[in-house]
Amino acid sequence: MHISLQSRVLSHSAISELLLLAGVLTTAFAYLDVPIWNALLFSVAVISQAAFGTVVLTRILRGVPASLLLLLGPGLILGGALSFALFQIFARGALGLVVVVMVGVASVVYLLRTPNWQPLGSERLWILGQVVGLAALALTWEFPELLPVAIAFFVLGFVSGDMFTTPRWVKQTAVAIAAVVIITPMFFRQEYWWMVTDDYNFLEMLSQHLARSGPFADFGVHNFSRYHWLSYGWTGLLNEFGGRPETFTTLTRVMPLVYSVALTGSLVQMAGYLNKTGNGSLGLAPVWAILAINRLDWSGTSTAGAFAVVAATIAAVLLALGTTQTFVRRIILYSLFGGITVLTKLPSLFTVAIIIFCAELFVVTRRLAARPRTLVLLLGCTIASFGIIPLISLASKIVGGFAITEVNLGLGQIATYGPGFAYLLVSLQRFSLIVPVVVMVILALSSGKRAACELPSILFLRGLAPIALLGVLMDTIMTGNANTFEYFSGSMYLVASLTLIGVVASDVDVLSPAKKLRILSLIVICIVIFGYFWVRLSLAERLWRQIGTQLFEWEGVKVALLQYVTFDRRVGAAAVTMVILIATIRSKRLSSRLVLGSLLVSLSILTLYGYWNSAVSEFQRERQPAEIAANIGAPDFITVGKWLASNSKVSDLVATNYMLSANSGPSYSDYGLAALSEREYLVVGVFQKWFDPESLLHNGALNTVISFSDSPTSQLSEKLQKFGVRWIVIDHTLVERKNWEPFAVIAFQTEQLWVLKLQIP
């Protein structure tokens, strides 16, 4: 009796898996140059918040067991959002942290006590390794230094997996080599290898402000939803939990890893949930391919963070559709993830709306047979995809910043040839995504007895395939600032590519495992070689020269554009796969799904190879001082910022006249002082043009700082103190005065900047 009670209270599998996860996350954070103590704090915070989200999910979805992958995927996304909500509702600062900690600890205890924890068993380390490797691949587009990590885990996945029997010494050798490959890049990194964008001064300051003052404070963002305050609010919250490490650590390394782990955790969970064959190695090949053919931009965590939110939404919806849930429970689920999507990246809401529509259509058609049900789902998703366009157009008029036009001018020269040509080129650019998705749909519609053996949930994913057409349309007709069209199309392509997760799950073992492995390896080699020579021998250039110039008699620029968008190894791989499928369409010995699976493996290999040159160049090149100054500030600003961080209180408000020096208007570098000093500023950077010109705070703050900098008086000093200002950073090249006593004293100075401390009576 004592033993059974102890077993229930302290579930060995749950404890061991959570401890293993803590170790893996801590190691991953430390690998990204996060100090080891902060890395441990971050891992504990992430796990406790993910446990909170997992408990909420299992309470909403009756009958769904808790598991490590549920915690890493949908649980982490939901838990992070709910934790930030609690932090804002109950009080920011120490009290808010205590509330979130208590809820997180209670959630962990609940999971340890629950008898419904679904253990991963002996495969847990292998699965966590795959999640980390996939996360490295997701981050490689922005962080080429992580390419060796992705390659090492990709190879380990097949060598140490269950596709074929591997001698023990081979596995041990592979692990040893992988360890060396993973560790070696740490010794070749540049000092500022993590620099990814020129606007994270602003994002760093924003994340700290949201955690300390909230989105509605006067200093806050004028239009908070526009700047994805949930992503950066969560960043600020984790920064507090992580012990406030050095500036930019949380924003540039911790949060991208957290979001990429949530993304890959959701994808791996879906793959495991739908894979009936038990073949984990081959079952994860579609997940690697999904990340390989989708572009993930981590220049701001909200951009690719939306991918993680959408993936978590589908993973949670799949669990709901695979069990019996009431309409009310599904509505609660939709509302939670819909709200998270809105506050992460608003354009992704339209993708989530289509997902919800298809999910409810899936429930309504539950009584239909597999083939007609697939047809209804495909037709329904097509109608929903194109029916959402009027809503997007309406949103563009209300929100602003984007619009639907005849052709997207952001496509450059492509746009000059009209929408028809633009559709063609965008489709060819996404050829490696469209081909496998279309083939998967055809196989689903042509399946006979195989369909009866499949999980019904697979049909739901296949029904989402037409959303890829909407993605192409958004790329072609959506206009806005810079890459606004990708904010819409990116998540749509991701959702369409999830169709591929069912490839292995629906395969029938006609061939023996050994023969299947030999055939798969042979096809992969053929596809990879052709993809390589597609670029090496300029086959795309020759092909379009023949078709475009001689057959259609197109002008040179048109042909050059066609050659440019298809100059990709993965396009060649998709093209040769189509030829193989057509040649073997009537073959009874070669499964079309095996060919498609071979393409997915090949796409992953070619993507990893494609990143190689950029990774090598990043290791070799040195960061120039001008580049560092443009991104995080000149040496004077770094020095002053760090001095303020060490010599002022966290609650101190700072003012500055530096932003007034920009002749061409404020830039993101104006936020360098705020980010480096980790303090809030009365008015800083582009906030001076976001505030209402008639705002008393806006005019009063600016005028007071300007006047005090030039001619200090007791009245101006009192006004600054009333605002809460304790320090003023003066760019003394803008003022003639060199003494502000008795109202302020110079506490610190550099060649350009002086730090004044207000004298408070």
C-alpha cells in the first residue's frame, strides 16, 4: 500500500522526464552563450510555465493524457501566454513573479501526481535529441552557426533510430563524432555571433517595459497590438525569471530557442500521434522536411513565433478531434489559441480561422466514408481559404499597413509582368512544397483499403492542403511594408505542409524493412545527386532557355526571372521526383509513399547542404566595429548604458536629449541607451512621433527635457521630478551649457555623453 501510494505521488516517469528536460534545456541555453546559472533559471521557468499550460490543456480536453511532448509543444505556448496574463493581472514586479511561480510549481506537482502521464519510455532521450536537432534546423536560417548541431542530430536520428539494426559500436562512434561536431563550433564563433537584426534595441527595451510597466503605461507602445506585445511581454517575463542576464541575452538567444522548441515539440507530437507504424526515424522525416521547406525568420521572435503558435494550435486541435470533446470545450480551445495568435502576429489569425473552420467541418462529416470525407474537407478548406480574402481586405481598411492589390509590388521585376506571371513564379519558388503536398492529396484520394486503416485525424491534416493556394495568392497580391505579405503566407505554407506528416503513418508494409531501406536509400541518393547537378550544371537555366525563349518566345528578362526562382536544388529534387512517380505509377512493388518519403529526406539533406556556405562564411568573417555600433550602439553609448545599469535603480526613470540629434528622424539606434541601461526613458527614439502631438505628456516631456538641457531652472527641475525622472543623459554636442548645478550634478561622462543625476531636495 505504501509502495502504490508513493508510486502515485511521485511518478517515476514524470520526474525522470522533467529532470531530463531540465538538463537538456539548460545545456541548450548554455550552448547559446547564456551563463550557466541563468540557463538553469530559464529552464526551470520554461518547464514550470509549460506545466501550467499542459494542466490547463488536459483539463479542457477530457481524456487527453499529459506527456512530455504535449508539455513542450502546445503546453509551452499556452503556459507562456497564461503566465504573462497572470503576471499582468495580479501585479507586475515581485508579487507578479511570486504568483506565476506558485502557479507553475503547483502545476508541476499536479503533473507529478497525475496517473495520466503518458511516458515516452526508453525513447525519451532520442526524442528530446530530435527536438533539439529540429530546433537547431529551425534557427539555422538566422543562426548559421547552429548548422553542425542540426546535421549531427539529423544523422544520429537515422543511425540510432529504428529504421534498421545498427551494431552497438557504430552507434557509439556516431554519438562520439556528433558530440565533437556539436562542440567544435563554440570555439570558432565571433563575439557577436547572435546579432540578427538592427531593431532589437527597440525590442529589448519594449520587452523590459512590458514586464515592468505593462502595455498601457504612458511610456508604452501607442498601438500595443501592432508590436506583438505578447511575444515581447513573455520575453520580458522570462528575463525576470532568468535573473536578468546581460542585455540582449533573453531576446536574441533564449526566446528564439523557446519558440523553436515549442514549434518542433508540436510537430514531433503530431508525427508520433499519427504514426501507427512505430517507425520513429522515418516518421520524423516529414518533420525535418517541413522545417526545411518553410522559411523561418527569427529577426523578431513574433515573426517565426507565429509559426510555433499555429503549429501548437493544430497539435491541440488534433488531440481534440482524436477524442470526444463537447462543442463548448472546443470553443474554449479555439478561443485560447486564437487570442494567443492575435497578440503574437495578427495576420496569422486568418490561418487559424481556416483551421477552426476545417476542424468543425471534420466533426460534422464524421459519419462519411474516408474518400468522400476527404473530398468534402478539401472542398471546404478551398472555400474557406478564398472566402477569407474579403475579411483580410476588411482588416486592411481597419488596421492599415497592408492592402490587397492586383499584384504585389514587393516582388520587384516580377510584378511588372502582371499577376499571371507572378502566380507562375511564386508557385515555382514554392515548387518543393507544392509538389509533395499535391502528391499526398492525390494518394489520399486514390487510396482504397489503405484508408480504412488510417487514423481519421490524418484526413483533417490532408484537408488543410488547399491553404497553400491562398499562400501563393497572398504572396502575389498582398502589399505592405517590407515583407508584410510573408506575415500572411508564411503560416499558410506551414499549415499546408503539415499534410506530409501522414506520409509514413499511412504507408503499408508491402516490402520487408531491409528491402524498403535499400530502395529508400537508392531513391534518396538519386534525388540528392540530381538536385545537386540541377544547380551545378545550371539545368534550370538551360531548361527555361529552351522553353521560354524558343517555345514561348519570351523576352530575356522573363526567362532570367524564371531561371532565378528555380535556381534551387530542392526545385530540381521535386522535379525529378515527379518523373520517378510518373514512371512507377503502376508499379506494384514500389510504393508511391516510399518515393514521397524519399523526397522528404532528400529535401532535408539538400537544405542542410544549402546552408553550408553561409555557415562557413559566418565562421570566417569578423564583425566590424561599424556593424556592431549600428546594431547595439557606439562605444560611448555602450559605456554609458552599462554604467547606468550598474549605478541606478531598476525603477529609476531616465531622460535624454540624444534622440533630438537625428537630422533624418529617429532610428532604432536611438534605443541603444534604453536597451543597454535596462531602464525606462521618459521619451525615447521613435516614440516622439508615435504619441499624439496634442498629448500633454508628449509635449510636456520633450519641452521640459530640451529646456532643462539648455537652461535649467528650479521649475523645470521640479517638473522632471514630477514625471519621475532621476537621471538625464545629455549629448553635450547639442548644448552649450557645461554645468547644471545646483539642480543636477555630472555623475559620469564620456567623450560625447554626460550623465546627470537630479538633485532631489
